[in-house]
Amino acid sequence: METRYVDAHCHLQFEQYVQDDVEIIERMREEGIAGVVVGCDLASSEKAVALADTYDHLFASIGLHPNNVADESFDTEAFRALATHKKVVAIGECGLDYFRPNEVNEEVKRQQKEVLQKHVTLAAQADKPLIIHCRPSKGTYDAYHDLIVLLKEAKTEYPKLRGDMHFFVGSVAEAEAFVALDFTLSFTAVITFARDYDEVIRAVPLASILSETDAPYVAPASRRGERNDPLAVKEVVAAIAKIRGEDAETVRQALLENARLVFKLAA
């Protein structure tokens, strides 16, 4: 298969695809789309690895989502064992979420930061990038600011630490801070119908952008309200090119190369 696109973040192992995952994965192959299947807890991480092990054009990321921290402890040994798998290209999704928990207090934040630190250590030991979920409380960038502090401290201990800011929703200031920390920013099909992200997409270097779908969530404008899938990554790439006012093929090739560099994918 000639890879033309990389969906840097999808959840093909989720129950939404139980009826037609093979069909979608085959269509991805036909259209030259590789995908990073991202785990949110130990069980979905194991499923992501199993899928990646089955298909050449799928890869896996393993981690414990911050919204699952209250219900599941981070099994360091189990995740460390998964991290050695040849198709595991990243650690996460992990991070900070101050938006969705019913109550966000200092203890919730402490727990999330503690588990994120464990992912940071694992990523550094495995020499793999982080995939970070970070969602601030409404009307603020608070979670991003806490994350920037945490990552700056981590970089002093692990200078090679790197990763991707999944579904980035911050401002140009936060974007520039993450780029300076060797993180890329990935955008979903929300950019096909919302203009909130245009300024950031135009402001950051093209080399710091990845395309993703977060499938099954956030279908593009062409399929609004339906289940999403990694095939939509083509529309995400086209939207990034349009927003930046750049040649679509140039942007496609650049985003492909960016993903290869971040996840160390063979050409």
C-alpha cells in the first residue's frame, strides 16, 4: 500500500465499529490511509495493539485517558509490557481534562497529573512520543497552562520527550509553547465546519501539524451528526490546506512526513 495520509488519532477498536471494522480498515488500505489506533484504558489499549498487529497500515498507542483515572489505576507493568510491541508507536492518550469530570477540584487535578507523570516516564523509557488529551475548563486555558508547566519540568529530566497535542483547542500562545517543547498539534474534522481553529492553523509552522479524526467522534461537515471514521482524514487535510491558503498536495505530503517523523513510521 502506498501511504498517502495518516490519521494520527482514531478509535477503531471501539464498539461503534463492531459491525463493519474490517470493511472500514480495508477501505483505508484502498485509499492509502494509515491510522494510529489509540487506547483510553488498559482494555482498549490491548485491543488497539491487537488491531495493529493484524493490519500493516494500523499502529497503536497505549494509555489511560484522564477521565478514566478515577475508575482505573495505571498498571505500570502491563503498559510497560505493551510498550515493547513493535506496532506501538506512542504512549497515550493521557493528559489533563478539567472540562468533563462532574467535579474538578484539587484532588482530581492531582490524580490526573500523577497518572500523566507515569505516562511521561514510560514514554521517555520507551523513547516514544506522547499523545496528549488536554481539555481546559470552559472559557479558560487552565489545563493547557498546567500541562505546559509539567512538560517543561519533564523536559529537564527527559530532553528527548516529545509528542502530539491531540484535538488542540488552545490559542496561538499555547500552540507556540507546545511547539517549543517539541510537540505537534493535531486537528480533527471540526475544522471543516468551525472557524475557531483557523488562526492557530495559520500561525504555527506546517511542520508542527498533524491530521486526525478522533473517530468515531466529530464527523466532517459532509457527514455531520453521523459516526465518523478515519476516511475523513482526507477532508481534514484538505481543510488545513484551504485554511492556510497553501497547495493541497504540498500540505498532504508535509502532513504525511510529519506523522512519519513523530511516530517513526517507515516510508
